[in-house]
Amino acid sequence: MHLNFCRETYVKSRYPAHQFILAMKLTILITTIAFLQVSAGTLAQKISLKGNEISLKKALQSIKKQSGYALFFNNTLVEQAGSANVDLKDATLDQALSEVLKGKPFSYTIIDKTIVIKEKPEGLMDKIIKYLAIPITIHGKVTDDKGLPIPGATVLLKDRSQATTTDVNGNFFMQGVSDKAVVVISSIGFLSKELNVKAEMGTITLEISNSKLDEVVVVGYETTTRRLSTGSVSQVTSKELDQQPVSNPILGLEGRVAGAFITQTSGYAGAPFNIQIRGQNSIANLNIDAGAPLYVINGIPFNSKPVERTVGAFSITPSISPLSTIDPTDIETIDILKDADATAIYGSRGANGVVLITTKKGKAGNTKVNVDFSSGFGNVTHTIPLLGTDQYLSIRRQAFANDAIISNGTVVPTASNASDLTVYDQHAYTDFTKLVMGNTQHQTKATFDISGGDQFTQFLFGGNYRHESTILPTNAGDDGVQFHLNMQHHSHDNKFGALVSVSYNVDNNAVPNYTLSTGNYGLPPNFPIYTNTGAYNWSGGYTNPLAPFNATYALKSNNMVTNATLHYMVIPGLDLKVNAGYNYDNVNSTYIAPIAAANPAFNPTPSVTLGNNYIKTYIIEPQATYTHTWGKGKLTAIVGGTWQETQTVQPYYILGIYSNIQLVNSLNATTILLKTSGYTDYKYDSGFARAEYAWDDKYLVSANIRRDGSSRFGSNKPFGNFGSGAFAWIFSKENFAKNLTWLSFGKLKTSYGSVGNDKVLQDYSYLSTYSSAQFSYGPTTALAPTSISNPNLQWEQTSKLDVAMELGFLHDRIFFSADAYRNRTSHLLGTTPLPPHDGFSSLSAANLPDGAIVQNQGLELELTTVNIKNKGIRWTSSLNFTIPQNKLAAFPNLANNPSYANSYVIGQSLNTRFVYHSTGIVNGVATVQDVNNDGKITAAYLANGTGDYIIDGNSDPKFYGGLDNTISYKGLTLDFLFQFVKRTAQRGDLLGYPGTANNIAQSILDLPFKYSATFGTAYPTNFYSYYTQSDAAIQDASFLRLKNVSLSYNVPQVWAKKLRMSTFQVYLHGQNLLTFTHYKGYDPETLSSIAEPTLRMIVTGVKITF
């Protein structure tokens, strides 16, 4: 249904997504053909198979391959059935099936060319034997494939009469067990194993599961698998991150995570980005990262907002994202927590979702050295075609001719108002777009790490160097160096364990503070950059596009993230743990503007701006975890607390005039014009508890509760209580589903809970504040109040409801999930009006009226298929598709709130677009409708009864997602990701009115404007906004983008060993290679004409392991 809806929508908008629909059809067609191959048979009936401890699943797959018959069985039950010794030679199909199923609880049926394996019902004799069985005591040890013990593995009798778990050394024992019983051993992330019992079970090795259902995901303060998770969690692994030439790991999530809408704000190195997990929950952004999720790196909260903009009255631009200092190749997994069950454990910090980043750790085994070197280049994906010299000058002449008629001949071109027509060479041409953003960006990266250890102690130490230049006409760029170390140790009895990790990053970003605009790329095409003497040209009132590059800009940052975790097992099942962490992020900023960077006509002085900002975060989290198994049930409980303090400091911000460039950093040699500083201290503490209960791994229940206190709220309400509950039912384990051989997995789950939010507020928002006044009392500078106190300021709260279904077909070769969510945010934080006698027009931080609610709801669909899986070749596809909806559900007395009455409408999105209704361009002049019929055009909202603006949709995406394909053949792997977004936006080619003194887009000439060179009420330029602010200027900004292509080849190990290497890989990565869109601006992702567009990147490299 949704795919049909998408197709109809694309056709109506004439969006070029037929390529995407065609790609989807081809994928489905090829997938269908691939699955048909599964059932294609041959006449071969003789079966030969020999081996010891062959798993039942592997034996059945061998029979399927040799016979050519299709094969259906319950994947979970067969995987639990253990292994067998098989010796078959030229056996018939019946003989082969009887032999491999001997002693197993299965029967088989052959229908035409299809084999169906069913669970065998327990017969009377089985029950008698079971009743007369002799009880014994069994014991054994469970390890992984490296021989390391697996503590906490579940050891369960198949009849569910008894269960236990392995101890810290992987050992288990169980008394009173029937000697005819079958034991099932399982653990998170491993394949289950089913064995006949005996007194001495020996060492039992579990294999790591390759099923996506058994991938380990991090949820709160513990791990689980997708199979057993009750919450909504998405995961991106190091494999996907390594394929992308991005310096910011969050950009590696674009198009890969359902429910996470991520956009770049600019294409320069280290640029900030926007991310919304399941929509915008808050109505106001009183803080610069109010809508951002909580980021946690190895258990430590990490600041995501630009450090240089966190505190203080002034800061240097452009800004740098702190997350760009985290090396993506150092990351093992990124888990995105979305619903209440997954986020409520984080309480007040999880309202906007949680992003958990787990870095790589050392593994037991021989010491390994990994080296990765890559180099590549990038350029702008698309530019706006502007007018050439002849066309531009022709329009300018026509514009002056039109204006002469309007002004009765008083408006004529002169050297002061039209130097492009009267002074400059009429045949000269410069492509200023290419000049200011036509450089090739270069990227070089080198990483290494050393890892190893034994079963008790493991370590990993590594580092990297990264250089990125820019598309701007300068040699400046971004250089970063990172080192990381982690060590983990546990005692010989596995009771005590410790983990320490340290990451230190140094980054020097010298990308210029240069804003793209029509003032540089939109200069007249015949504007001379230099004068006859070789000096910069500033004539005609224009700004020279190259002069600003004489200024020097630098953001030097130091970022350290360190944490230590200690745990001790008091008794089997009871584990005490404490996690402590420290994050220090320091940025020194410098901007040096010499006289040569400015227009000499204004008598500029050489200026310098110096700034320093840093953030220190401390956190301690003690925890106790208890796990116990009773028969078919397993309980896991966690209780703990959090103490966190974040100090945000601006020691200084100085603007001054320097006299000697060599002494530019010396305050003694600088005349200070402005100085300021800032400091805030944020404190947060809480207590939390989580309980999970699993019955037969079929019925799963979980609950969270947390009480949080924040220093951002008033003395009357500093604490908030949050919690959630969730339930999941794995119905594929029910008896009625066991005979559905085509259904390998089925789960229904739901969750509901509440989380808080204090990120909307700045620190001390509840206090009365003062600032320096513009006057003094004698020698003392006066203070003036800037806000009044609000002791009743309380938590913003989001209630989250989630309902989901997960289905696996044909041994999980097809996996589908549908997740419907609804978030409702109340106690909204924002600005509220005050009576005039209070001395302030509004309270800058307050809870909006009771009943004001923001709602986000949506549907997330995910489909993963294994299209081809046979010897040598494997093809998998993964599709995620999100349909979000945001609206202001309620706001009592909205019309009387001046802060929001002209911004929001009840029932509409928080990002509603208000525009005039265009009535066309009449006689060359833009016209709009007087919608409220008051005889005048008013720039206010019709919906609120104040003006002529109508609602024309919103800027939210209608839907978005990604389609990823991975094809591997022997050592060759090809991965390609398509990202798609459906939305509308204002035309991106509205660079100026035709005929004025700046160049314009060629596409604007399709509009019948009357050319004009003069601004004023009598001229058509006065009504240009009637077009740019009308529904006529709104266009389809949807796009389909080939986001990532990765081609890699692993040299055969035989060849690698001859070179004394363990592995050797060569690769080619591409980013943003192709974009299909009708958007007329630079980039449909940034939707900006002043920000650098996203870049097309191509990188090649080698990876070597010694």
C-alpha cells in the first residue's frame, strides 16, 4: 500500500523517482527469481555425506543441495537440535533423511519436489521411557570458538522442567536430570545448541550467530539481541561506517536508520549537522541543541553542540561539530534508541532519542597490527547555472530602459550605479561560482591499531591522522590526529573485571570563515577581480571575492574521553559495577583580519579575535545487576544511580586591533575593543531501576523507573519521575506456528512510557539574571535586570507509545518489521507573555499553558532479504522507509500568546510553511491574493485571523529512507546505498531580481518578470517578495541519491601470507555520487544558497593486517 502511495505521489509531483521505483521493481524481480531458484530441482536422488558432529541444519542443507528438492523447516528448532555423526554413500533421499533425523524429535514429509520437516509429537512409549528414566547429575563448561568461557549462558532442559546458568568460568551443573533428557544451551549472540544429556558434558562450544536477529545491541546499561529486545533499537556497525569517506560518524547513518532524519548543514570539514529521531518534540529552541538526542560514548555523555558556541556573549563562526573529532574507524557499533522502553532508562536525557557509540576493544588471540591508508578527492555535486556576460548585460540594459520610462528619464546607467555597463570590459567573463567553490577537495587518512591479549587481559592501542582540504580557493584545511587505548581484564575466577578506555583527539580546522552568497558567486560576470596595478578591485560597490581569504581562521580543539568500569560478582547472578568517566573538550579560536582582507575605502584596521571555550563533564554511575533463572523464566534486574556535572566555560573572548602581525597573540600589543567571558555549571543526579522477565524466551516483559534531578529547574520542581513498560510475544514459538514451515520468526511488541527533557533550557533559566548596563554610577558600572525568576519551572515531558511487529520468512532470509509510534510532549517549555507592570514583556523560560501538546507519530518499515546465498556468492538487500507526521495537537488560548500566535497553528506542523497565494505575474509584476478581503496585503497568518498568509504544507519530509545492497563473490564485495527523501521547499535559484546589479540563475528567465535595475515602491522590484514568499515559489525538493558505493577486494590468504600478511584488502569508496532531483538550488539536502553544498567524494585505499 505504501509503495503504491509513494509511486502516485512521485508521479503527481513529476519527481524523477521513477528511477527509484524502477530500481525497486528490478530488485523485487531479481529477488523473486533468486528465491525461485531455491525451489528449482534436479533429478539427482543419490546422497553422499560423511562427518562427525555435523549440525542437523548443515546436514539438511547438504541433502537439499544434492537432491535438488526444496526444503522447509523451523530454523530455530533445527538449530537447537544439535549435531550427529553421519556416514552416507549413494543413499536414497528417504535413507538420507531417516539417518540424519535418527534420534531427533522430527519427522519428514515429501510432497512433489518439496521436503517438509516437522516436529515429532511425543508418543506413548516416549512418555513411558521418560517416566522410568534414571535421574543423574550433569556438569560441563560452555565456551566460545576461541575457548573463552561464556558466563551467564542459559542451560535449559528441553521439556522446560529445569534450568540454570553458567557461572563466571562458564561452568554449570544440574541435579536430578533424566538420563533421557535433552539439554538446550543458549547465550546472547550465539547459536543455540541441543545435546543429549550425560553426566560429563565436557566442554561445549557455541558458535557466533550470523543472524541479524542474534546481533548484540546495546540498550541502556545492558546488552540484548534483536530477537529478545522489547524496545525499538536500530544499529549501524563498523562494516557500514568503514565504507563511507566521512569524518563525522553520524553522517554515516544517513539513509541507514529508520526514524532518524539526518541532514548536513554544509559541506566543509567538521560542519555541524541536524538529526531528528522521530520528529521535533519541543516547540521552542531556547538552547542551540534543544532537539538533539543524547550521545553516549562508552557510557560517557558527550556534548554534540559546537563548543565555541556553548557559553559567552560572542563566538567565532563557522562552527565545528565535536563529533567530527571522533574517528569512525574506531567505532564498533552505533545503536539508536527510539521508543520509551529503550530510552526511559536515561530519563530526562532521552526525550529526543539516544545514540550509543561503542568503540572497538581488544580481543584475545595473537597480537595483530592493522594498517589502513586512503586518499581521495571531492567536489561540488551541482551548481546553479548563471548568466553569461552578453545575456547579463542585455538584461541590465533592458532594466534601465524600463526604469527610465517609470522615472520619466531620471534613472540612467552611470559609473556609480552601473559600473558593469559603463566601466567594466563588456566582453570579459569570469565564472565566479567556479572561482569560489570550484576547487577540488583532497582527503588523506592513515590509521593503525595494535590489539591482542589472552583470555584474562585484552588490549587495543591505535591512532590516526586525517587531512581534509576545502573547495574554496585556499590551501587551508582541517588536520586531525587521534589516539585511543582500551584495556580490559578479568580475574582467573572471573569474579572481578575492569575496563579502561582513553581517547584523545587534536584537531586544527583552518577552513576560512567564508559565507557563500550572491555577493561573491553572484558578481557581474564581467567584474574584474584585479585592477590594472594588480591590486584587488573593489569598484562599483562590490566586495572582492578573493580578499577575505587574506584573513586567517583557526579552531584548534583538544578532546579527551576517558572512562573506567569496575565490576565484581558477589555471588552467582549478583554483579556490582561502577562506571566513572571524564570528558574534556577545549577549543581555542583565532580570527586575524589584516587590512588586505577588507575594502580600503572604509579605512579598515587590522583586527584580531581570540576566544577560548571548554566543556568538562564528570560522571559516576554505580549499579547492581541481578540475574536468576527459575525453570522457564529468567529475571534480570538493574538498580543504580547517576551523578553528572558539566562545566561550560568561556575564559575569554577578545576583539582587538593589533599593530604587528608577529605579536597578534600578545594582549600587550593589542588594543582591546571588546572582551567578555562566561561560565555555567550544570548538575544532574538520578536513581533508576530496570527489570526484565523472559518466560520460555517467548513472553518478554520489561519495566523502567527513574527519578531525575536537574539544576536547570526551579527550587519548587527540580525533580521528575519517568518510567516505561514493555511487552513482547514471540508467537513463532507457539505450537500453532511450529507447523508454519515458511515462518521462521514472528514477534509482536508494544511499549509505553515517559521521558523528560531539560535540554530546551539554558542553565540558570529559572533565576533572575542581570547584565552590565550602558551607564554607570560614579566609577561603578551599573547592573540591569535581564530576566525574572521562575521557581515553578519544571520538566518538559514526552509520552511515547510504540507498537511493532517483526516477521522472518524462509529461515529469516526475508525479514520484515513494521513499527508504529506516537510521541506526545506536554509541559512544553518556551516563552510566555507577562503583564506590562512586571517590567518585562515576557518570561523567557516558562512552561506553556497546561494542555499545550506537540505530537509526533509515524510508521517505520524495514525489509531485509537474502536474495542469493550459495557457494561463492551472496546478495543481500535492506530497505528502510519512514513516514513521519508532526503537529501542534493543542495550545489553549494560542491567539493571545504573541510569542507563538504568529508562528504556529493548532493541528499543523511546527514547521508549517506560511505564504501568500500567488495570483500570477501580471504585466511583469508579481501579484498575490488579498485572502482576508480587507483591501490590503498583510504579512501575517490568515489561520489566526491576522493577515493574508495561507498554509502551504510544511518543511517536514513526507517520507524518507534508504535501500542498501551488498553483493559478495569470493573476495570481492560491492555495496551501494540509495537514499531518498520526499519533501518540498522554496526554489533554490531565487538569487535576485532580474536586472539588478548581481548575476542571476538562468532558470529565473522562465518567469515573465519586468526587468528592473532600481529598488523602490514604484518599481517591480518592490513586489519581488510577493513571488518569493508565495506558493508559486514552492517546489518539489525531493531527491534520490546514490549515497554510497563501496567496492573492496580481499586478496586470497594464500597470497597474503606470501607477503607475510594476515589479510590484504584494496577498496574504492564513493559518497554522494549521483543525485536525481528537480530542486533548482545547489543541494536538496542542505537547501541553502549560502552554505557549501555536500561534496561528491571518491576515495581509494588499502587495509593490511599483520
